[in-house]
Amino acid sequence: FGIASVLQRENQDLKVIAVDHNRSVIFGARATRISKMCRETSEQILAMGAGIPMGNVNFELCDEVHWVPVPKMVQMVHDFHRRTGMLVGPSSGAALAVAEWRA
């Protein structure tokens, strides 16, 4: 979250909303808790869903954390492509899912 701290210095009203794969432990969820929370898939997404906590994440900068299951990511990618014609990947699908939910 190096960029979050820089952006928050410029705009103190900025909200940092973290989005990750539903089987990730980066944001403090234990693997057993995640399995109970999200049983629908164990598929992995490249560049998302770490199996070990990261030491370089400053959790105090996160206003919200959302875990998104793979089927929802894929659904959002297809919906976005249908609406816009743009090609995006699953991590964008996760961000779109959270943005739509918050809207």
C-alpha cells in the first residue's frame, strides 16, 4: 500500500478499498475461515489470492476489504465486455464487482 499512503497525503478523504480473491489470507482472514465463508470454488487467479500473509501490507490504510469469488469475477468480466466491448481480466472483474456492490 505504498501508493495509498502517498494518495492519502494528497487527499485525506480518500477511501482505500482492498479487493482480493476469496481464498486469500493477505488481509488477515485465516484459511479455515475463508473455506467456510466461500465454498463455491477453490480456483486460483493469477496475481490474486496469496496463501501467506504479506508483511508489506499496512492494514491501517484499508477502509474496507472485500473478498470476491472466482465465478463472480468471471461474470463481471463478461458483463463488462458485453456492455463496453473492452477486454479486462479477472482482477478487474473483482474490482468491478465491489464497485457495483458499493454503488
